[in-house]
Amino acid sequence: MSETIAFLFPGQGKIPNSLPTGSDRINPLVELTQQAGLELRAWMEAGDESRLRQTDAAQPALLLDSLSREEQLRTAGWTPAIVAGHSLGEYGALVSAQVLEPEDAVRAVIERGRLMNTVEGTMAAIVKLEIEAVEALCAEIGPEVVIANHNGPTQIVVSGTFDAVQALCESAVAAGARAFPLEVSGPFHSPGMRPAERTLAALLQDLEFSAPSIPVVSGVAGSLQSDASELKNLLCGQITARVRWVDVLEQLKQCGVTTAIEVGAGDVLTKLGKRSGQDLRFITFEEAIHEIG
């Protein structure tokens, strides 16, 4: 039986320790970040992890890394039949599906990272509670904390003000869950991002979105999307919307995907996939390259 491949592009997570050199596709994109005052390569060479973890630097660095890895996977012989991205990763997925030009995606993500870095707040992962239970806890605390990511059956991320997220974590632990603060600079995928979202949406509206060359599963809708204008609308509302990753994985299964490759430096999406209960093969970038090699 032939494989049906999905490329999964991760969100803000493990920061790469280097950027590619000598790539005709990637080098001009690195130059765009330098023109924006982001010396990503220099910070990586200096091991300046604290600067690289700041959202304005982390997001462009992660997008460049994913685009480079996508190029390597295709060169190695992997061809995706469908793509999806987790939060920031949707930009990489849209480039892979030829919806966005790489230069436009990088320019947008530079602005996305800058804007998201200006909003105060935090996030936390809640493990061992189902989504209905976490929604009930959020409702008890108030609108200052919401569910940001539905990553797995019992792996939920909440987002909001510092006090509200802390209160949610305390309530979750009292209910038998585990709670882990996340190393992020703001309340991503929450109403607190609305001012940033309005500015970013104005930029995105000016970009050209093309019909996807391969199917795209939207993390905002959790479903297949084939209309360019709808993909643009979903991306415009993305940074306040919930990431519906459970629905994304279910959609991949329904589309007949057999192998999902994480197109990034880490294994967060691979681990989430393996814990999802979906009967798919989830592998990392390194495993995919080794398998072909």
C-alpha cells in the first residue's frame, strides 16, 4: 500500500541553533529578517538563547527553519499530499501548498512576532483533564482566561492574564490535573491579542492568497479548506482563535493520511500525534530523512 504523506508544521517551540547557508530559496528570506533588524544567524552563533526565545525573533526563526526543512524533505523524496500547521506553523503550511509566497509569509511573520511580543499575559498547559472540564474551570474564573489550544484529548493549553492563568492552574491541580507554565511572552490565541490581530489582519489583507495546490487543513477551523479567500480570513483571525489540533488530526485520518512528518526542529507534534489515538504513523524530520537515506 502506498503512503499518503502529511507535512505538519510546528508552532512556537524548540528554537533552531542554526540557519541554512547556500540555499537560493532560504538566503533571500534570511535577508528579509536582517532588514527588519533581526540578526538571527548572529544570535544563534553567539548562543544568545534569551534573545532568540523572544517572540519577535522566535517566530521568523522557526518559519525559516521549517521552510528549509520542507525543502530538504522534498529533495529527499518526500512529497506531501496534504499539509497543516499548528499556530505559527500555518504560515509554513500555506507556503508549502503554494497559497502564500515565501517572501510574503516571512514579512507577515516578522510583523506577527513583533505585534504578539507587545501584549502582556501568559499561557499554561493542563494535562489529565478533558476539554469540557477545563472549559468549566475557565467559566468559573472569568473571561480573563480561555482555552487557546486543544492539542489532545487531555492536553489543553490555556491563555490569559497572569493572575487568571495562575488561578486556573491552581483549580486544575485541585481537580486532579497537572499544570505547566509555558515559556511564552503573551496570551496567544486569546481575546487579549485582538489589538495585535487587527494590525496584522490589515497587512494580511494586502497579500495575495492563491488556491492551494494540495489540500490544507486549517488549525482555526479544524477542517479542510480549498478557498483562497477563506484561508486568508481564517489567518486574519488566527491569533485570537483556538487551535483545534484534535480536529486537525481527525481530518487527516479522514483524508486517508498514513504518515505525518513534523517539519521542524523538535518533536512536539510527533508526540501529540502518538498520544492522539489516531491510527497514523507520526515521525520527526530527522526520522524521515534517515528513513529515505
